[in-house]
Amino acid sequence: MDNYQNKLVFVGHVGAGKTTAIRSISDVPPVSTEMPMSSEQIDGKLTTTVALDYSTVELDDGELLHIYGVPGQKYLDFMWPMVCHGAMGIIVLVNACSPQKLTYAALMLEEFSKLAPHASFAVGVTRSDLVPSFRLDAFRNDLITKGFRLPVVKVDAREPEQVDFLVKILLSSRFVGSQIASA
């Protein structure tokens, strides 16, 4: 029988790559609630998640990892507690192109650490290839300054190997007892 406590949730603002990351590592086609965006597009994005994305990945030991993505818009945050209940891990995706990336990351970490207090956390920075001036070490240090000491890596959400690596970082940090820790 599957253990639904093997729950991993991708969070982040619109355009961070949550749906793309889930699609890239899923063993089965994900259930998705993508809908056309209003006239206000973000980074040329035509659709957005309005409820959740869901899929599974079979782990090496045969257990299923249940993967969810939640909408990034604040007005859809009523989904966040329902999806995050019992999550063992939260991956915050941040779009490097956003001028508010640090603010967004800190807000997501604060909010989701309340919703899933026993979860492990990791941050994946997407689209960093489009921002030559982006420095991962500086971003990581800024998060530490805000009180978040956790794994932070660059990731291309379209590349299954990179998303898989990010998931493994999160799972590894879980087994060594790493959760959001104050600096």
C-alpha cells in the first residue's frame, strides 16, 4: 500500500517552473489544473495552475513519492494548507529573472514553514541562465541573512536530471535532519 506521507510539494510564484518541474520528473502524466491566464501575462506565460498539479515518481525502493504543485497566486492560497498537510518536503522554486526573487523566496519559506512545520525545505533557482549577473552564493547568503539556512541550487525545470537532483538534495537533507534553521 502506498504511503501518502511520501508527499513532496513544489511552491513558488507564477512562472517559477512548478508545473514544468513536475512534468519533467513524473512517471505518469500529471493531473493538472492549468487554465488560461487573464490578460495579464507573466514572462509570456499563457496558462497558470488554479488548484494543483499532481503526479508520482517511483523511488528506488519501489515506494511512490507523491508530487504536488500549488498555485503561486495569493488569492489561491486556500489550496496551500490542504495540499501541504503532512508533506515531508517543500521545494521552493524561484525565478531568477524576477526582481523580487529574494522577497518571494523568503515569503514562501515563511508561509510554508508554518503550513508544514515538520517538512524539510530546499530552494531551486530557475531561469538563472537568462540572468548572467545572478550569483547563487550571494542569493544563498541573502537567505541566510533572512534566517533561512537550507540547500539552494540552480535548476532548469525542463531538465529531468536537474529536478531529480534537487529532489534528492531535499530528501538527503531530510535524512540528516535538516529543516529551516535560523542563521
